[in-house]
Amino acid sequence: MKKFIVAICTLILLSTASFAQTRKRQATKPPAKSKSTSASTAEATAAVRTEGANRVATQIKNLSRFLYLVGGVVKGIEAINAQSKDGQTSPTNERNTAQLRPSFTDFRVGLDSLEVYFRTTPELQPYYTKLVGSASGAASAEQQALSGQFDQASKNLLGVLGRLTDVLVAMP
């Protein structure tokens, strides 16, 4: 009987040892998440840059269209003012200037929000240095428009337009 128990114990030990030897080791692989995470981060950065570029392009389009149209309006205002002999402006001219002034304010507000967007978005901060000053240029144009100096205000907005195109060129 003693031999029988020893034989069963040996059989159990040998079967356990052989089972342990048949297991395969699994090699640890680096997590695949790092590749997808870096890819998704790159995609997110590209999307933010594209959004920033689209916002700059929208401002360029709006400002270009406005400057094209404001030139004729300013010449008309100046011509009417030159024709008035008594130094008083006509009601039509006052109405035209009153309608023109809020446009300068709208551009300043839009450029302020664009600067804030670039300053507060980490992916766009490298381009903020080229953009900074656009809103202040629009603010000085707004002040000039409020004082009736539309021609000089338009020239200031041309400088802002140049700054916006520099930002757009700098963006990949």
C-alpha cells in the first residue's frame, strides 16, 4: 500500500510539473494606446489649427469686402461735405456716417475675440505673437471713424488686414 501511495503522489507531481511546462509565456507588448493617443492628439491639434485658420480667413474676407465698399462711401461723404457751402452736413451724410461707424466697432469686437481665442488656445499660442495688435489697430480705426476721419481709419484697417494675412501665412 505504501508503494501505491508513493506511486500516486509521484504521478500527481509529474503531471503537475508537465502541465507547468506546457504553458506558454506571453511577451508583454507596449500598449497600443500610445500610438492611437498620439495620432488622436495630432488630429486634434490639426483640427484646432484649421479652426483658427478658418477664423482668420473669415476676418480677412469680411475686412477686405468692407474696405472695398467703404472706399466709395467715404468718397461720397467727402464729396457731399465739400459741396455744402455753409459748413453744415446734410442729413443724408449724417445718416451715412452713422451707419458706417458701427461697422468699425464690429471689426474691433471681432478681432478682440479672435485674439482672445488665439491667446487661450494652447495649439494657437505660437501664432498669437503675429496676431497681437490687430485689435488695437481696429480700435484706433474705430476712434478715427468716430471722429469722422474715415479715410485714415480705412488705412489703419489695411494694416490690420496685412497682419491677419501674416498670421494665415505662418500657420501650416
